[in-house]
Amino acid sequence: MKKQETNILMEMNKSIGELSGKVDGINGRLDKLNGSVKNHDDRINTNESKLDTMLGKVSVVGSLGVFIGGLIMWLFDYFTK
């Protein structure tokens, strides 16, 4: 091989090594980002399930309140006639 071809191959090898290092760095940051996204998804799912539970309890309490209020009004109307 000629000296010039050898220099070109060495330069290409060096460039490939630099690219490989940059790709490894990008993969590391991407893994870290994916971990953060997973943590946020877990927190969101937990909050949504708590919200669903609270909404169910509020609907039950509201229904009972309406029923008891109606019963009181009916009793008041019945005894004041």
C-alpha cells in the first residue's frame, strides 16, 4: 500500500472511533432520558388511579347527600301539612 492510502485508512479509522464514542454517549443519554420518562409515567399512573378512586367516593357521597336531603324535605313536607 502506498503511504497516502495508509494515511487515509488511518484517518478513516480515527473518524470511525470518534463517531463510535459519540454514538455511545448519545445512547447513554437516551437511556437516562427513557428512565426519566418511565418514572414520570409511573407517577402519572399513580395519580390517575388516586383521582379515579376519589371521584368514585365523591359520587357515592354526593348520591347519599341527595337522597338524605330529599328524605328530609319529604319528612318536613309530610309533617307540616
